[in-house]
Amino acid sequence: MEPWRKAPAVFVANLLPPAAWLGVFFVLPLSLLWLYSFGDKVGITGIDINWTLANYARAADPLYLGILIKSVWIAGAATLTCLMIGLPVALAISFAPRHVQPWLLLLIILPFWTNLLIRTYALIAVLRTNGHVNYVLEWLWSAGDGLLNLIGLGGYQILGTGFTPWSLLYNDAAVVTGLVYVHLPFMVLPLYAALYRLDRSLIEASLDLGAGHLRTFFYVIAPLVLPGIASGVIITFIPALGAYLTPDLLGGTDSQMIANVIERQFKAANDWPFGSALSFLLMYITFFGLAVRSLLAGRRGGGVSA
Amino acid sequence: MASQISQDTIIRIEGVSKKFGRLQAVDNVSMEIKRGEFFALVGPSGCGKTTLLRLLAGFETPDAGRILIEGRDMTGVTANHRPVNMLFQSYAIFPHMNVETNVSYGLKIARRPRDEIMARTEEALGLVKLSGYEKSHPDELSGGQRQRVALARALVMRPAVLLLDEPLSALDAKLREAMQLEMVHLQKTVGITFLIVTHDQSEALSMAGRIAVMHQGSVRQIAPPGELYEAPNCRFVADFIGKINLFEGTARPADQPGRVRVHTEKLGILELQGDAEGSVTLAVRPEKIIISHEPGGLEGQISLHGTVMDIAYFGGHSKLFIDIGAGQPLMAEITNSNRNGGPRVAPGDRVRCGWRAVDTLLLTE
């Protein structure tokens, strides 16, 4: 870190544009929000910054605390599901032939090329009462019913008298499904990066010493890619926790998340101080997650990080 | 099937082939490795020796042929069920486990009783002289120590055959030499069959009891080190093992049965023991050549005259490069046996190079 002393002009010239950008578009608005969070609403647009903690105290109200806990719960469920799906996917990609791997990764990243709103609406078309999932289920039901009739069991109505579409939308499960769909690449990519760097001869050594694939996975692969798993979990959990569009479109009346509440404070409720306080609480939870991840990474120095 | 194989054969490779894309890595290889043997597979990089080792370990499946270990057909037997263990080139020590956990890994997988695991782990670490390092972490160990951990981890399993993939290539010259000796001793102590893969022919010569030389996926010769060096069966083996001078020529049968007359450009017409017709190669090892300043030849010797071009000093011996007219210079080796004798030859000297006719190799392939 010595060269900058020798050419301070070059150093400043390189640093200034990004620093200015971050200052104007990140630090400044965030500082304003931080100040607002200690203020009172005056009239329609005015905010009196009087260092009150009332906004933070209000966040502890069971109503908002409940939503915050529920947000953590839904984001956690989505992250766990992402891990369950993402780990086998990342394993499969990392064991595919080298020249196929970039194409498989492209398939994982492909959904990013479409607008989130459009993807979410597409998911509605899939999940709604007369959507594609229910079409398939109905087809299966009639096929099953037809089969029962064929073998002479039609009269017992084992499958019920008719097909009732499953309500797959506007509930917590729909929000989790949507979050998993949107955030899966965030999980797969760090996992793949960690697996890619894993020395293959370690896996072979484990097999050579008599361990099957399952035990090799739990005793050798999983512990060594743990930092990658931690990265994937944090990188998935943070945006999932702050998700706004997905719970708004796919969730029911009781499955709103904290971001929806914040949005309401800034728009419908016109309570910027309270919205700011909630925003910062959300950010502190995020910081806490990142701190845990750094701690984990520091403790396990020997592993393969993402 | 097992009855066909003699009791002392531990590995039997029958017509094994393996292709990677368009590359024929292993091409119809057959060989037998005896119980308790220190066997080496040598060859230049890309000759298929490592692939053959990985086929034995079960990391690759042969396209054709089959492998029998202790009389059992290994077709369809996965790596984790084979009675062999491997010492990896990169050592493949589990970085998240300490020395003891690394070494006892296989025994824990095999669900051996606790007492047995502890006793055998201790014994294996003693064998490789790592007692006292049980709780050390792999990144606290030197390269040589890491290799000993890998060795202990494989030996603790008491495999039928220990497969060693270029085990010494990552060590520095001095340590490598010490480790070569130690491995030979270790092999004698434990009595386990060692199958080592190396590109270093001198390493194979010094360690192994028998050596298979591979080239382009097939085995060229299997013989003990001495035979491989003094009686190579083809040009490739002669050239790959040690240093050698080669002379192209043509052969036709001599009047006497069992002898041939070989005509080479540099050596003229020679009559040698052997049986060949058509194009052949004559070969002589550098240390067989006697250098002298007196002109004229001796009885039963092949003689050449030339000018010393370069002398490479190696301490105990020196290599001379002698210009004998057209083509490659002749390589000769002289022993520096006299400390105060001064140089016997100097660059620019006109010398006679002679060797006995029986030291000349007649190579037909």
C-alpha cells in the first residue's frame, strides 16, 4: 500500500469519481434517512429532527415486530429451500464436463435477463387457480379417476367427487416459492465457486479410503465448502429479507413482509421518520448477518471460500 | 478363474484399454504384478502410466479388458470397495482434519472398533516417523511431513497394493533421495506390494524391483532395473532409461550362425552376436567407452577417433562430448577417481574411444 504516497495525484484522480458517486448517491441519502429516523412528522412534508427514539420504540410494537419476525422466517425458509435445491445443482454443474459448465451457469443466470416484475407475473400465471400447475393436477386427477373407473373402483369416489383446484397463490408458501425462484442464482453461484476450487483429489482420497459418495459429501465436501455455503446463505438471505415485489404480488393480506410496511410508510402513510427507522432496523439485522458470516469465515481459515 | 492365477500374482491386467476422446491413453496393456513386489511404471508424460494407475484404483473404468486384484475381477467394483489405496501426487491431505483424524479416516469409515483404530493409527504414524504429530494441523507441516501423513493414511488400511502416483515429484532433490531409500525400507518392513508411477527413470531404477516402461499407451518392456539398463529390447527403452549413444545401420546374417554383420556409417562393418536383418540400431552406454590418448585399437574392441568438444563435470564423474565426424557427438563417461591427477582430457584433445564388442547393443525395433 505504499505506491499511492509516491503518486498522490494519480491516487486522488482515481479515487475521486467513485468516492463522489458513493457520497452523493449513497452516503448522503442514507445519512438523511438516518437523521429522519430520529425526527417527528410535522404537517404533510416537514420533518422535525429532535433526536426522539419514538420511531424505534414504535417498531417494537407487536404489530410491526410480528411482521419483522415473519419476514425473517419467510426469508429464512426461502434461503433454506434455496440451499436444498442449490447445493445439488451446484454439485451437478461442478462435476459436469469442463466445456459444458459455462453453458449450465448461463442457464442459471438466464432469468436475470428478464424483468423481475414480468417473472413474478409469469409465476402468477403458473400458480393461480386456473394456472398451469392446477391444469396438470386436474389432468392427473382425471387420469387417476378414469383409471379407477376402468378397474371398477369408480363408485367409491376415492379421489373425491370432483377436482378442487389447489390455492397456490396469495399465501406464505407462494411468497417463499417466489423468493426461491428469484434468489436461487444467488445461492448457486457462490456454492459453485467454492466447489470449483475444491481439490478433486480430496474427493478421490475419501473414496479411495472406503467412503461412499454420501459420506464423502458429509465428511469432506460439505466441511470444505462451508464458507461457500455461508456466503450463499447470507447473499440469499439479505435480499430475500428486504424483498418487496414478491410478497406484494404473490402474498396474501397476512403475508406482507417488512419491505411492504416500509414502502407504505413512505407512500400511503406519509410517515418518513418511521419508515426510516424501520429501514435502519432492517439494515442492522443485515449487518448482524454479515458479521456472523465474517466470524465463521475467520474461524475456518483452512476451507475453500467463495 | 482364480485357480488360473498363481498364488504370488496380486494384480493381473488383461488387455486393458482406455480412450479419452480421441486420445488412446492406455492401449491393450497386459501385465502381472507379484505379491510383495516394488513395481514401477515409468514413461514420459502422457504415456498412460497415471491412467493405468487410476484404472487400478477405480477412478477410471477401462473401455476394454479387465483388472484382477488378488484374483478378484474388479469390473464394476467402485474405488471405495477396492483392496488398494493410493498416495496422491498432491498428497490430498484433508485440510480440515488434524494428522490423527486424517490417518484414522479410512478405519472410521470401515467402522473398526475404537481401540483398534487408535492402535493402528499410532502404529502407522510410528512407521512414517510422525509420532508426536497427532494433533498437528496439515498447514503446520512441511511438504515432506505432509507426504508422510498421506503415506500413513494409506498404509493404515493395510491395502493389498499401495499405488503411488509420482510421490516424490514435489520434494527437493536432497529430500527426494532420502525419501527414495526410506520408501524402499518401508516397503520391506510392511511387506505391502508397492506400485509406483514416475516419469523419473533414475528414481525407478533405484527403487523398484521390476519396472515396466510405457510409451504411447502400451508397455514396451518389463524387466528388473539391471536388465532394463543393460539389455533394453528396443530403441525407445534404450534411449529412455539412462544415457546412450545410438548408431543407425543395416544388418545381414554373417557366415557363422547366430552372428550378424552390421554396417554403420561411423563404425564401419561389425560382426556381432545376434540375429537380425534390415535396418537396426547399435547402441553403447557412455560409461562403457574407454578414452585414451594412444592411437590404434585393442583386440576385440570397437574403436573410434574424435576430438573432445565439451566436458561436463559432475563431481564423481565427468561426461565427455566427442566429435566423431557427422551427426550427434559421442557421449562418454569418465570416473574422477584420482584427486590430484588433474584432468586426463581437455577440450580440443584428439582421443581414441574404444569399447568391447560385447558391450554393444543390437536393437531391431
